[in-house]
Amino acid sequence: MKMLRNITMLLGFVVALLLPNASYAQLDAASLARAQREGQNTSVGAGIPGMDGMMGMEGQEGQEGEAADSTDVKKRRQRRPLESYYFNDTVRALPNWKWFVDRDYNRVRVEPLDTTLSDWRIDYVFYRKGVGDMALGGLGQSSQAINWFDRRQDKDFTFARSYDAYTARLENVPFYNAKRPYTNAMYLESGQKRYREEHFELVHSQNINPSTSANLSYKARSTMGLYEWQRTKNHALSLGVAHTGKRYSIHAAFMHNMISARENGGAVGKWAIADTTFEMPSGVPMRLASSKAENTYRNVGVFVKQAYAIPLQRVTEYDFSLADLSAVYIGHQIEYNRWTKSYSDIRSTYTNERGEYDEDLGYIPTTHSYYSDWFINPDKSRDSISESLLSNRVYVQVQPWDRNGVISTIDGGVGVDLHTYSYLRLEDYLRGRITRDKRTSWYVYGSTGGMIKRYADWGVDAKYYPSGYRGGDLSVGGNITLRAFINERPLILSGRFRQELRSPGYWQENLFSNHYAWFNSFEKESETRFDVNFQVPSIALEVGVWQGVLSNTIYYGGDSRPQQHKGTVSLTSLYARKDFRIAGFHLDHRALVQITSNESVLPVPTLSAFLSYYYEFWVKRDVLRVQIGVDGRFNTSYYAPGYNPALSVFYNQREVKIGNYPYLDLFVSAKWKRMRILLKLQHLNENLFGNGEYFQTALYPLNPRMFKLGISWSFYD
């Protein structure tokens, strides 16, 4: 009922906030189909260096014509079309689309709205990319990408990094352009009321005019917890406003994230899942259940990014957009982001019924305390830390000829970051105030790139901190994409390179809490990586290779404390995706092979895979389409990372190996006009076959078998 009340309030808020219907004329989408046949990437805006460009059609955006009344005296006011240099004609032809702003440069990344059945059945968002993440088990809980090269490496508030799949951030806040108001509501649930998982999403976007739009995105994921003390609530809200005019553009957004997670510490031993059958999952003994451990996160973020174009050529009435003219763009961006984290528990112990083994006596129970240190209070914990960032930058973008030229843009900027870190030190308890540590970072950055018709695009970029808190940090990189065509079917080869020198994260060097305290002085980390990717979209084939060489790597060791490896570690990854289609049968395969030179520093499974076999067919042509099939996930056995609740980080443990377990889901998904429907039996093979070790993170079991039901409904009026 509380969820329904929240939904009702949000719907009322949307109606009150947004303006009435402001639809405008749609374009013929034939140009989009033509671009797809030519292999152009419709998920990227025109003229974005280093990314797959979309070649536009020759025509201009249609306009609403003037309509006369019966006396031919009154005429409707002609509405101006979308003239932004961000979008080419192929994008404008879409009835609606979304995009994301670039953090550093005057660019956007365009994506079509996904209302198809393609990945609808994959309801856990952290499973959708590649072979997915390693997770703690339930919806809304912590996760980390299995592919090491997909993990974020920046140092901003790393204690919330494990919730990246759920949080609203500058780089993933969407903006929308809809020729008619667009609304999508989604709801999924599973399990009995006592153990229920719920997933609710609401998106509403409405254009005030073709260049100005406002949108709301709200996502709530929660689980009551099938295992003891596992309840988690996760809420993410973003409000966005965008104006992308011919000369002036502005993007503004407000973000709010709230996470509440009970921490059970995982099972007391692997045997509790692999060798024992409990009547209910809640009977599995957990290491922190009696400690009532809990984490609460709150985040508020705001950013405003704007740019103004100064044409270097005379603009005539025939120039639809500045994308084809020489121009200079001057821009400014300000961002404020604040995270707080609080952790609480009470002192207790847990018993491992199979702690030791004696040949004569058999298994001998042992009693343990999850944490070995209690620095502040010997009976309970109440730790709180916060981090805020105020970022201010100005930039210039020079467009020498046009945004689709061999040299499309030359970009440069300068910025300053003001960091504030707050936490309680031991002496603060006596003084009665919190330590606030303020740091300042200055940086300069730039890039250039371009396109050679539809056959190639390239880009190089650099960012350097000459002074301040992160003085000496450096990031340089480059990319190139080559395309060839056989019967107008594209073959795409792309390559990327990056060299980085990074300062340690603040919390890796400074922390004082009830269970952990350290004051480290680490050297800068160095990373060199490159990757090559080959795609043949017409036959659903993709092959990628990553190579990384890291020096002075900082990681969390077996005692959950940060350590620095004084040496070099190399990591090689090979990813392959191949989808077969035989009539209505789909056989989809994704596989990842990772080879590390030091498993203690970079532990990764040698092989990870996601397989999906299903049959897709029309029940009634153009009305109801259905998929019936099975999804499966698997990785080889290895010393998978553990998870520390007090720190909310994954750490490298060397005590328990897990893996070699297939995790299967049986599903039926359907699309009936604008509605998508999902029926799923998750973990189909529980207690049927496999070694029983259904873990992805050490001692954190995945969910047992349960049934899921969900709907997603889109409205365009």
C-alpha cells in the first residue's frame, strides 16, 4: 500500500509539474531504416569524435504548415523545428528518443527508447551488459561487474560504488525528445508478501516545443529478503530540463538517491547452501543477522550545463542547423554532488556448526565475531561519513568546417573541483565536532576528432591536473573506428587506447570508524589499457579483446583493508557474442575469458557466460508477440571477492572458492500492442542439478527458486 501511495503522489506531481499536451509533427522514419541498412549507429549523435557517427539524410525536418480557416484570414502560428546541432536528420526522424550529456565536452550520446522484447526478460539491470555483474543475491543489493574493464576507476565516493547499477548520476541521467508526450510505467514483483521483491519505474517526458523538454524518472527497487536480515530499499529520482536550440543549449537536472540495506554478512559457511536443505531460505544461518547491521545512503546532486554558439560564417534562412557551418561554442558547467553513509550494528557472535572437522568427533561447532576490532564503542557501532564535490568548468569547442568533417571539433576546457570529506576521528568524540577535510583540484583538458564520410571516425583526448589535491594526475587516450560494407552490410572494426596516472582515493588513505581505522600514504596508480572490437551486425557477431597493464594497484585485501601492490599486474580479456536465428528459434551466446597474472590482486573467473535460448512468434500479427525460453549464467570456480558490510566494498579473499554452477531462468515474455508482459520462474534448477554452490560473491547466496510477474506500459499521448 505504501508503494501505491508513492506512485499516486508521483503521478499527481507529474500532472502538476508538466505542461499540457505539446505534440509536434512526426517525420517519416524511412531515413532511420536506411541508416540501419548502411550500418550507421543510431545510438550516437552526429559528429561526435571517436564514436560511431550517424549520417543524416539530405532533407530537412518537416514543419507544421499554416492552416487557414474558412475565410482564409486566421492562420496558425508556424512552429519552429528542432534545429540543434546535436542531432542529425536520422535522429530527428525518430518519433521519440533519449540522450545523455557528456561530462567534459559539448556532446551528447543518443539512444532510441527501448520498448521492444529484446532484453525485457532480464529484470535485474546489472545483468544486462555483457555477462553481467557478480551480486549479493537480491534486487537492490550491491553488485560489481564481472568484466574488470567495465568497472569504474574514478575515486569519487567509492563506498557507494557497489550500487552503481541503481543510482542516478550525471552520466546516466536521461533527457528525452518526444513528438508526443511519453509515459512509461513498469512494475514487477515476485515471492510471497513476506519475502517479496518489487521493482517499479515511472518515466514521463513532454516537449514544451520541439527544442525544449522536461522529464521525470523515478525508480524504486526493494526486497523484503528471502534470507534472514536481507531487506533492501533503493530509490532513485531524477528531474531533467533540456533546451537544445539552434545557438543556445542548456541541460539541467536534479538527482536524489536513497538506499537502505540490512546487512546479513552472508552465510556462515558454504555448506549451509551447498550441503544442507532448509525448509525456508530464512533458516540459513547468516553471520551478521543477530548484529542487526544496517547501511543507509543518501545522495543529492544538481548539474547545469550550457553552451552558446557563435557562427563564423553568415547564417542564412536556408541554413537549417549550425552543424554544417564553421562555429565556436562557449560553454559552462557546474555540478554539486553530496553523499552520506551511515553504518550501525550491535556486538554479537555467530556459530558455524561445521567450523572444524575431527576424524573421531566429526564436525565441531565454532563461534566467531564478524569484526575483530571495536575502536570506539565495544558494544555497538554508529559510523557516519560524507563526501561532497563542487565542480566548476568552462570550455570552448571550435568547429572548423562542420561536425561531420575530417576534423569535426577541437575542444578545450579548464575546471576546478572542491572536495569536502567529513568523518569522526577519535579526538572528535572528545571535542564534540566532526573533522572536515577540504581539498582543491585544478585541471585542463582537451580533445579533437572527426569523420571520413561513413567509413571512419577518430578522436584523441587528454586531461591533466597541474596542481592541487590531485596534482600530476593524467589521462590520455585515443580511438578509431573503421567501416567496410558488403552489399551495404557493415563490418565495423574499432580500437581504443588509454593511459592513466591516478591519485589514491581519499578514503583509501584516511578512515576512522568503529571497526576499521587507517592512515595510509599510497603512490599513484598507473594503468595502460587498449581494446579492439569487431562487429558484423547483420549476422549478430561481436568479438572484443582488452589488454590492461597496471602498476601500484590499490585493492582491499583479505582483512578488508586497502593495500598497494608494488609491482605490475596484467589482465587480458576476450569477449565474444554470437546470436543464431533459425526460423523463430533464437540461440544467443555471450562469453568472457579473463586471464590475470596475479589472482591475489585481480581475482577474476577464467570463463563467464550468458546463454539464452528461446522461441519467438506472433500469436496475432502486429498485435501480440511472444517469447518462450531459458536464460542461463555460469562462471568457473575461483576465489571470488567477498563483501564487507561496514565498508560496502568488495575485497580479495583467499579462503573460499565458488563457481561451476549454472543458474537458469525459465521465462515467457510478450508484447501486446504497447504493453510488455513477463512471467518468469527464476532459478529453475535449484535442487535439480548443479553443485549447489549458487554464489557469485563469496558466501552470499543468490536467490532460490521463485516466480516473477511484471508489466511495462508505454503511453504516447
